[in-house]
Amino acid sequence: MKNKRIVTGLDIGTTKICAIIAEVIDEDNIEIIGIGLSPSKGLRKGIVVDIDKTSRAIKNAVEKAERMAGFEIDSAFVGIAGSHITSINSHGVVAVTGEEKEISNSDIQRVMEAAKIIPLSAEEEIIHVLPREFIVDGCPGIKDPLGMSGVRLEVETHIVKGSATSIQNLVKSVLRAGLEVDDIVLEPLASSESVLAEDEKELGVSLVDIGGGTTDLIVFHEGSIAYTSVLPVGGNHVSNDIAVGLRTPISEAEKLKIKFGSAKAENIGDEESIEVLEASGKNKKNIKRRSLANVIEPRMEELFDLIGNELHKAGPRDMTPAGLVVTGGASLIEDATNLATDLIELPVRLGEPSYISGLSDVIDNPVYIKKDKKVPKAIFSTAVGLVEYGSKYEQDTKNKKNSQSIVNDFFNKLKKWFEDFF
């Protein structure tokens, strides 16, 4: 029991804030003991636009998780997304030092520093430098070069960067909620920890996390990250179309989307009808369920077309034979995965954390309860992934980094990635 430690994941999304507290013994022994959900106020398309509203929503979610866990937490691994996120692949090369030409930690650190020399504007900060492979004297595909002999060391990396202002505002919102920041993690990277199998990553797979304001994409090839992207569209665009098309409040549109919506109108019978609250909020009207699907399908088609374009940018289709995994709130729309399969022409499955269960008592928003009463695990993918990321890359959560240093210097997190190789 003495090795047990507490790790908290904080998913700050456009639609909801989710806090998950877990007890961690090791990477394969994680028990979730606290979950808190709160409507997100103060974000637009994944970017903080009102720090006070965001911090209050964070505090609300955290307090719910703390009540369930039975104790207070003081730090968290925080997810980041938004249209300001960009990425680039970079190459670094150095000569191996030392008389015996044996690759040391110093050599690996130097080659990683060399890879970080990229065009960077004054408004950008590096969030992640992710090593893809090392190359020793022209021999590629090396995951751990430590101790190998050679005279020339190279590295292929995937670098994720974002707006310094957006990062600072995110950190400030967490600080005002009374928490320190253990680390900032790209949300699709976190989601990949909870919904993708290692065999899928090795074979080649794409993950799409459809949030409220953004859709996050991450592509793995031969076990390494090959491409990341954030699209400034998400489930809220579908809800807005429903609200306008059916003349109903946004909150009602969100509920209709998840509980009765379908991404394929042809699969809905003509006889099916649903009740819809009128825009005044006073009266209800009956409409054909297919009318709802007719509003949803074009927007979902547009979204999956955009995803298909991003996958084309990532590389040829044969680099991801494991197909496409879809997660996030909008992935819960009926027939969403079937529509994606038709449009993208890849195998598609729903991605959900495997050990999230029995959550109906802690979900106090009826939007998140599907009509068959099953708990929608996909809405927890990022928060659970943040916990799993923390369990992998934080040796001791009590030795916390200063939150301001996260804003000023993201390179400190490289030591975590080195642990994967040594």
C-alpha cells in the first residue's frame, strides 16, 4: 500500500469539465475512486475566453470528484486542445562523444535538443517533443539507443506547439480553481492512452476524439506518433443545427442529439416520433425522428469529410491498417461509426476506456445517459487517459512542478519520454 499514489486527470472541454481521481500502484493497476462532471462555461472551441467562468466550472467538477473520493487533491494533469494547436515533424543529428563512441544519456539529450530547433514565432510555445525513432550510423527503427556503439546519432521527433497566451490562460484557470498543474498534455495523446491498444499503435491506427468545440486527430504508425491535428468543429455544431432546424433551445438540442439522434436517416423508420421542446421552453411538439436525423446527417458527413482530408495529409491509407477509432461525446450518436466507415473507407470502431463502469450514479446530467441506460464511457476517454499518462510519466506526484514553469518551459517533460526508452 505504501507505493500507492494519487493521480488526477482534468479534461477541460468546450462542453464539459471532467475530473477523475485515481489510486495508482503501477501502470497496470489503476483504480478510479472519484469522478466529477460540470458544464463547461468560459471556453470556445477549446480555448479559454473567460478565466473566472472556467475556474468556477473546474472547481465544481473537482469538488464533486473529491466528495466521491473522500479527500481533497491539490494538483492534476491537465488536457489541452483548441484550434491554436499545430504540429511538425523534426529531425536532429549529433556526433557521438566519448572515446569508446558509446551512446550516453548526454548524447540523447543533445540530439533531442537539436531536433527542437524549429521555426517558432514569439506567440508559440512547445508543448510536447515526442521521439518517434532513433537512427544510429544510418540504422533506423531504434527505440532505445542507450549503450549502443556508433559515431552518428539521429532522431525523428513529432513536435506539438500552441499559442503561449492560450496555454497561460488555461494554467491560470486551473490555478484560480485551487490546483497546481502537474503537466499539460495534448488531449488526443491522452485519449490514446485510454482507448488504443499497443498492438493497434504498432500496426498503425488513427484516433479521432470528437469534442464539443473541436475534433482532435492523432495518427500512430509503427508504435510512434506520425501526425496530430485539431479541427475547429465538433459536436456543438451539430447541436446548433438541431436548435435552428427544429426551433428548440440549445440544451434541448444537445439532449435530442445524444438520446434520439442518428447519423444515418435511412435507418430510421417513418413511424418513429419524438417530443421536442419549443424555443419558448413552454410547450412541446411531436416530430418525426427521421427529421432529426435529416438535420444531423449532413453535419456529420461534413465532419467526417474533414477528418478524411486530414488523414490524407497524414499519409497513405496503408499506414493505418488497424483503421479508425472514434471517441468523444459526438461519437455516441447512433450510426456515427457506420457513417464514418462509409465515408472514410476504413474499419471504424467506437473507442471507450475499458475499466470505467457503474457511473450512472455520478452522472447528474441527463444528456450523458443514453436511452438504453448504458453509461457513455466515451465522454471519459480524455480524463481517463490523463490519469494513465500521469501514471506512466510522473514518478511521484508529490514532487510537483511549479505551474508557472509549465507556461515558461515545456522542455522539462522530455525526461518523462526518455523513461520509455531507458
